Amino acid sequence: MAAGGGGSCDPPVSAGVPCAFSPDRQAYFALASADGHLRVWETANNRLHQEYVPSAHLSGTCTCLAWAPARLQAKESHQRKKRKSEAKGTSDQIDLLALGTAVGSILLYSTVKGELHSKLISGGHDNRVNCIQWHQESGCLYSCSDDKYIVEWNLETCKVKCKWKGDNSSVTSLCLSPDGKMLLSAGRTIKLWVLETKEVYRHFTGHATPVSTLMFTTVRPPSESQPFDGISGLYFLSGAVHDRLLNVWQVRSENKEKSAVMSFTVTDEPVFIDLTLSENKEEPVKLAVVCRDGQVHLFEHILNGHCKKPLTSSCTIQIATPGKGKKSSPKPIPILAAGFCTDKMSLLLVYGNWFQPTIERVALNSKEPHMCLVRDISNSWAPKVETAVTKVRTPVIDSEVKVLVPGIPGHHAPVKPPPPPQAKEADSKRKLEGKEVSIEERLGAMDIDTKESKEDLLQTNSFPVLLTQGLESNDFEMLNKVLQTRNLNLIKKTVLRIPLHAVIPLLQELTKRLQGHPNSAVLMVQWLKCVLTVHASYLSTLPDLVHQLGTLYQLMESRVKTFQKLSHLHGKLILLITQVTASERTKKMAFPEQKAKLVYEEESSEEESDDEIADKDSDDDWDEEEEEKESGKDEEHEEEEEEDVQEKDENGEDKEMASEKEFNGESDLDPENESEEE
């Protein structure tokens, strides 16, 4: 049975697109593409058999798929109450296909009915389903997930039969033993479980990355002398993510952890593996490994004991396009999957692209170590004619038929009659397609004024729409286109028109960008200011605002503490600058010329004061002259009084001198002598 690339790790890394060949003669090839569509192709004629689109194909894409065993399908087909003719038809057809999704649900799709058979949801997985394994006889289904659990499902009731923890990390792969009593599970380590007791029987360690593929390679042990308990002595194969080695392990009866018995080396990470089981010790195991580089490596080896060196492939298959002309060189065509046919001497190759793959049967030649197949797939990549032709037919309008045009509720759209019929000669010459009404004429018949409705709709390239889409899809280029604008008016209008549910994501995005380059932080501050001012009322109603914007609060507090002293200095500098500018303005102002009405000097003589007063006389102002005259008279009067006082003092002194002379006898001096003395 083929093992598609459904493995994953933490975080989940898919080894390839989920795909698998049907177990019954490989008549069908199922493929779950990245767009969520399930396509089933017929391998015989390379034709699309069925296509199924789940309801949640975008949110819950298919992560793994597995065909139901042929025995189980035959058993179910006999239990159904159908007619004999219908039972004969369904017994030969492949029926159920299990699909694991990214949301944890499992879908069972019926290829006979072409519809969904049932869903396995309740009590199952909470995370991505990584692998699905069908039990051969019991009618059970086993699945593993990123939620670390393994679930056993009952297909009759579509409910969980048993659920247990498989690993401390994600469980990435499962594989049932040939007798159906043991189960291999893989995460970081490989564990062998006893299904009856759900206990670990053996541990296997050796891969550095999560295991993506587990497959048993032998049915019987190599030595038949010892009694066979159903598991001891069997070999199984394991492949890991980003690992170029495929390890082969042997289940020993001793309770010891053993390393890998041998390993196969490939050129790149394996994405699809198929093998032929060895039923006896002399039959070699054939292995086909499809790598990520698009090559197929074929191995053929008898598993018997330990082998130290990694085994290389016996044959490598590649496909390339033919080089047309001298300038064009051949280009490789990737091989998507490969599976051995029932004769084990030929190989089914699936190559090309996932949407329109090409399936071809190739005979194996053991003598050639390298095969390069030249194929031209330029025509096969285009969709076929059957799928390209649409099933929608344009109605043909006759002249006698009235066309009822749909109108808007509440409005009555006028119904225009069809164009008048032309001459019968012209109608007879024209074909039937000439009578069809074009879309332009139909829109004109509706006569609906759509100008007003177009004005209300937002454009797809407007900033609010781009900002909302960028926040939802986390598109870095779209966000840069909006957030790098420097127009403050455009920023305000954009913030006003964004929906409320985009406010918190916008604030979180601005917080991330504020921690980046300082040039971008300057722009983000303008956006942050507008958001906080415009949507303050909405933000105040949120109960967990502090928890959602905790990073923004811490960022703002740290920056405010850092620039507190600088803000004080900035305020003082502003005061100084304003005072300096005010004083400079006052110096530059022109004042009117004024003359003093009165000048007073304390230490000036009489002549200087008279001369200065005389010089300062002006004929224009007569009030000043009168004041000066009065002041002059006052000064003269004061001088006269001073002279009288001095004279009185002198007379008093003369009288005193005369009395002294009389007392000394000098009074009878001649008057002539006195005059001479004087």
C-alpha cells in the first residue's frame, strides 16, 4: 500500500501533497490538492473520475488520505440491502476513502455514490490530523494528530472507541502490523503498541527529525525455526522529515532499544514511498521512493541481518521534456508519485502538475542503472475539451416570447419589448445564434440607474479597504502601502472609515512598528495619535483593553521616563527663546523724537545757567519763555536778598571792630590814615 506524504512536525511541515493509489489493482489514484479539492483519476486512461469539494475546503484543507482495504469494502458491500445487479456492480468498485483535515475532523467519502458517506468529529482530535490507518477486518479506523493523541474509531457508530496519548509531541505517522494486533506510532520516537491493552511493547530511536512514514516490509520472520508470535523478527521501514536516509528496523524479542538494521540513501527528502512485501526469506523487498527533486529511486534487497553501509539505489528514473531547436534545452518534469503494479515488474508513474497529472505505466529494466524518459506534456497541461466547455446555455429568444426582466425589490423596472423583427429574407440567412440577445441589451432593458449605488461602495484600492485586508491577511506589502503615507488628512480619513473590529489589530501592528526603525516610528506615532483620538469611545468600552495593549503601555512608559528631563529642558528653552525674540522685536521698533521741556543741572554757575537758558529759548513755545522769565526773576530776588544779608553782616563786623578800637585807644586816629590803610 502506498504511503503518501501526510507527515508533519512542530510546526507542521508537509512532506508532500496527500495522495494514494487504490488497493484493488491500483485502478484509481486519489489526490487532495492544495485548494481543498479531492480528485480521483482513472489510472488506465488518465481520465478524471470524480471531484469532490468539501464544505470547509478552505479552512479545513485535507492533510492525509487513505483508501479502505479491499476486504473491508467487499464485506460492507454484501451487508447492504441492494439489488443483485447493483451488488455485483459495487463489489468490484472501490468504495470508501478517508480524508483527514487540518481542523481535526475525518471525512469518509464514497466513490460509488460520489458523495460524503459520514463524518468523524465528536470526541476526536482538536488539531491537524496527520495520518489515518484502516484495520483489515475489525472495521475500525486509527488516526493520529498534532494534539498528541491516537484515536480508535468505530465506523458503524461513527464514534470514538478508544483514545490515548501517543507521545509528548505531535504523533505524525501510524502503521498496523500484518496480523492487525500491533500498531506503530511515530513522533520524536517510534513506539510499538499492543492494541488490546494500549501499552507500549517496544521503543525505537534513531531519527533526529519527526518521522513521516512507517511501513512494514515483511510478513514472516527470516528464520522459521523459532515460533512466530506475529511480530517478532519482522522488519519495518521509517522515513523522517528533511532526512535523506530511510531506516529499516527489526522487531526483536529482547526488551532492548536497538538501532536501525540498515538504511537506504536517496538524493533528497522522500515525499512518496511504495514497496512490495516480502512473504518469505528468499524474496527481496522492492522499494520505490519519490524524492522532492522529482526523481524515483528503486531499491531491491533481501532483508537478512545487519548492514553497516547505507544502500544506494539500483535504478533511478527521471522524466524530461524534449528540447525543441538548438537554443531550447530539455527541462525536467517532476514525478509526483510511483506505485508497483500487481506483476511487480512494472511501475505506475504520476508526473506533471497536481491539477492535471499524467499517469503512465513503465516497464522496469533491471540492467539499466539510470532511465531518462522524454515526454512532451505541453498539451496535457491544458484542460481537456470536456471540462473546458461550460454547461450554461444562453436562451434563444423568439419574437413571440415576452422577456420578463427581474427588478429590484421596491422598484418597478420597465419591461422593454424585444427589438422589431427584421425581414424574413435576412432571418432565413442568419443562423440560430444571431437571434440571441447580448448582455448589453439585457442590461439596457433592465433600465436601472446604478450610479448612486456605485458611489456608496468603497473602491478596492482605497486605503480603508487595503488596511483592513492587510490586517486580516497579515500582508506586509499591503500594510506598507497604507502605513507609509505622510498625509495627515488622509490618515484621519482612513482611521475614521476602518471597521471597529480592525482597531485592536491596527494598534497591535503599530506597536510592532514603533519598536522598529526610528524613521518609521515617527510615522507610526501619527497613526497612533489618530486612532486613540478617533476611537477613544470604542476603546473605553473594551473590558480587556489593558491586556490587549499591554505592550503599547510598556513602550509608552519606557519612552516617557527616558525623555522626562529632556521635556523639562525643552520647556525652559522655549521660554528663553520667546523672551529673546520679544526683546529683539522691541529694539527694532521706531520711537518718535521728543524734546525735553525742562533740564535741571545742580552744579552750574549763574553765567552758564543764563547762557544755557538763553540758548534753549525757543520762539515756538511761549509758555516756556514765561516760565524762564519767572524763574529768572526769582533768582534775581534771591541774589538781592543774599547781598542784603552779606551787607548786614559786614556792618555788624564794622561795629564790632570800632568798639574794640575804642577799647584799645585807637579811635583818635586820623581819618587820612584810615583812608590810607583802607
